[in-house]
Amino acid sequence: MNALDAFRRQMAGINDLMNTMSLLNWDARVMMPPGGSETRAQQLGTLAGVIREQLGSSNTQRLLEAAEREVEGLSADAYAVREVRQTRDALETLARIPPELSTKLVRLGSVAQPLWAEAKAQKNFTHFAPALEKMVSLTQELAAAIGYDAHPYDAMLKQYEPGMTSTTLQTLFADIRSSLLPLLERIRNSPTLAPTHIFEQSFPKAQQRAFALSIAERFGFDPQRGRVDESHHPFEISFTRNDVRMTTRYNEHYLPGAVFGLFHEAGHALYEQNIDPTLTRSVLATDLLGMYAVGGTSFGLHESQSRLWENMVGRSRTFWHNHFGELYDTFPKQLAGVDAETFYGAVNDVKPSHIRVEADEVTYNFHIMLRTELEMALLDGSVTVAELPEAWNAKMETYLGLTPPDDSVGVLQDIHWSHGHIGTFPTYTLGNVMAAQFFEAAHEQVPGLAESLERADYTPLRTWLTENLYQHGRAYTPAELLERSTGRALNAEPLLSYLKEKYEALYPAV
Ligand code: ZN
């Protein structure tokens, strides 16, 4: 066996272990009875320890060095070169993080999460504040260990979005603000009222599932290599391209939640199901830093695909003119007297609200800006944890003109900080930005793409996305994929013109 094969065999074993952890995680969130949580945490801890040991072992080190010698001289674009280089980079970053610090962060997460849940239920931020203070200080230690040039936030960002910096984000946010604040003002003053009351009727779960899943399959989701279940927080997770799980949450008295939730997760699933089969169990389908077996190249890139299918396809006028008939046949009584155009307006209702996960396409990015700016301020010390609720409320007023009635719908609304996941929020807006860039490029490059979407034929779009993005797994960085497929760097312009065009038509000026 040559050196590259031996290295790949070692990394395939590590990928198997990570996929096993993912399966245990899926089970914990979908199937496990509450009594299983303590032993499950122990099992996951044991597996994580085995993976860390294998990654840091002298055997892995030796196999990596031999593989590095063997790929010398190959093109920098070759998958083999990228596998080897990404492993080297990840091992160097992991070596910079003291194991005691990782353990402290995991332990604090398990203590902080229930404290956050209690604080949220009691609407009492001070109950969670001491744990959050510890979390911020450990995260500052982690950032220092990983290393950064301009801002501690950069060290956190690069774990989730390689190549992204706080400076780039600030420029992007400024562009988004200057374009979307006037659009939001226009929408606020528009006489248009979306008929959202039609969603608030009885919609049996089985029919919701049947409709949403039939659309996911039309998009290209392969049920032979995936399945759909229920969970409190919807998510997608894959155990190789051959077994991709999605979940959704049904509310029988509010139609859009599960339907658009499933369109969203289907976008994530399409990414994972269309990775080149030769990358299965390889480093290019493994997030070594996150210790997850995942094929998509970054959080933002993954999110770009869920947003593209959920919003740019699933909330488009074309889509509802094609599929409203099927929905109507599923719920003839509830939708009596409603037509496709009315339904299209209703699913694109824009209304500033307190809750991020319920936000529409226009206001969503403000929720992200607010959180990202506060995370940066916490890490550089310009805002203290004690000042956080007030800082949150002030930004909410500036961006969306709202003041949270209490902290449970304000500073305490998201679980992320209790887990120590500081730095993941901006990847949601990056996803929106990149989705619009890819959607625009696909239209420029695929002749007749708009016509195919008008025929509800999603194959040409999915094929372009597979060729340009999905098949490559984690071989290229987000910046490389953007450059290769769109010819441009990260740029908010396509998102901003998409939103402007769509919502100016839906919300005429007074
Ligand atoms: Zn998502």
C-alpha cells in the first residue's frame, strides 16, 4: 500500500468514529428517552476522547508525514494535496488548544445550558449571567490559544467559516444596513397587509408531512439515502452521503413552520447527498476541528443551500404558482377561496418581530447583525455581560424599532451562548449572501434555467449546484468556491437586489 492510501485508511477510521458520534447525537435529539441523557453524554465523551487520541497519535503523525512527501509536486488543486494540507492545519490548530481548556468548555456548557433554560423560563437574565461571564472568559482564552491578528472574534470565526474575518463582516453588514433599512421603512409604511390568518387553522400533521416531503423529493432529496423524523429543534445531520437525516417540527395550528422547515433542511440534505462518492469517509467529508463527519465546506456554505431552496426557490412566486394546486388539494377546506398569488403574499409577510427563528427574509439579517456585534463586543471587552441586556434592547430599537417586553424574548432567546457556540451567528447571514450569489450565477450560466423552474423542473438548478458546489465536499474554502463558480468574491449586492426587487413589488410605496 502506498503512503497516501495508508493515510486515507487511518482518516477513514476516524471519520467512522465521528459518524458514530453523529448517530448517537441524532438518536439523543430524536429518539432517546430522557433517562438516557447521562449515559449518552458519557458515551459521547468516551468516543470524543478516542477520536482526539487517534488524531493526535504518533501513528497519525507518521502517516501524515509520509503522505505529505508522496503528494509533493502535485497540483495545489488536487484533492490529495488538500486532504493532506487540511489535516496538517487542523492538527496544528488542535495542538494549540490546551486539553484542560476544551474539557472546561464542555463541562461549563453542560452546566450553563440548564441555567440558561431556567433563566429564560423565569425571564431573569441575572440567573444566567455568572455562567455566561465564565463562558466569555473561557472563549477569550480559547481565542488567544488559537491565535488571531485583528480581533479575538477572528479566531472563533475561522473554526466555522474558514477565511472569514470580523473586518469583512463589518463591511458586509454596513452594505446590508444601508440598503435594507430604507426597504424596511417602505414596507412599514406600505398599505399592503398579508393575509397570514389563513395559516392559523387546523392542518393535520400527516398531510403537512406528505406535502413537504413530496416537494423535498421533487427538489432531489433521495429517500433511499435519507429519512425524515420529528424533533423539537429541526436539523439535518449526515452519516456519509448514503444516510442523510432531516427533522422537522409540526404545529397543527400553524402551516408554514414544518413546510418551510423541511424545505430548509432539504437544502442541507441535498448538499450532503451530492458529495462526490469518492470523498466518502475521507478528510474532505470530515470537519476535523469540529470533530464532526460533515461534507459541506463551512457553516455559511451549508446555510447558503438551505436558504437557497427554502427562500429563493420555495418562497418564489413561480414556486407557488406551480405547487399551490397540490397544497390546495391537500387542504381544500382550509384554503377555500385562497389563490396562488394570495398565498405567495402570505408566505412573504414582512414584520419586525422579537424572535430570530420566526423572522422573514428582510428582517432576519438584522437579528444576526445584532448578535454578531454583541459577541464581538463581549470578546473584546467593550460590553460586559452585565451590560448585555441593555445593549441588546438598544440595538433592537435601532434595527427593528422594537423593545423586548422581557429578557426571554430578548437577550435570553437563543441557546447558542449557553453551549459556548460564540461565532456561529454570522454564518446565517453569510448563507443568505452566498445563496443569492450562487442563484444569480446559476441563472447566468445555465441556459433556460428560469424556464425550467417555471416547469417545476429542479434538475438543472440542482445539477449546477452539484457540479459547482456539492460534489467538492470540503475540498475548497467558501472564498474559493465563490470565485470558481461565480467569478466574484463575497458580495452582498445580489442578495440586496433580490430582496429589493421581490419586496418592492409585494409592498408598493404609499
Ligand atoms: Zn440551516
